[in-house]
Amino acid sequence: MTENEIRKLLIDKGLKQSDIARRMAGDFGLAYQSARVSVNHLITGARWFPKYADWLKKNYGIVIDKPDWAKPVRERLRAAA
């Protein structure tokens, strides 16, 4: 899903990133601020956290694919060839 699709999905479900971050903080034992930053980075594609991406998919139906820069070099070279 793209960033815009995720944001639209959140609006449709009546959720905010902060709501997701609060629940994530409780489920993973994180500080709220850390969870908020992690959610934002996942949605924008700035960072990749596989554990949190799976959690978002399971709990909210938000599918975040692994970004190209996070894939192994071999996969990136194959795709470029």
C-alpha cells in the first residue's frame, strides 16, 4: 500500500496514527513516543520494522511491503538487470 492509501484507510476506519501508536506501545512495551515515531516511519517508508509491519497487517489490515532499499543486494541487482 502507498502512503496515501494507508492514510485513506485510517480515515475510513476513523483512526489516527496516535491511536495505533498507543495500542502498539501497550502490545510491545514501548514508550508512546517511540511507537508514534515507528508508526510514522513505517507509513512514510522511512524505516522498515518487519515485526511492526506484520502487527499492523494483522490488527488493522494495513499492508506495508518491504521497501526496495531494505531488500538484500542480490534481489536489487536481479531486479535491476
